[in-house]
Amino acid sequence: MTNILDTGSPSRNALVS
């Protein structure tokens, strides 16, 4: 996943992390 684009979304950030 591209965490660069998902950094603004806390919910998606949890998936990337």
C-alpha cells in the first residue's frame, strides 16, 4: 500500500502501520 497517500486517514494509517 502507498502509506504516503494514506497518511491523512487515521483508519487507513492503522492498516498501513
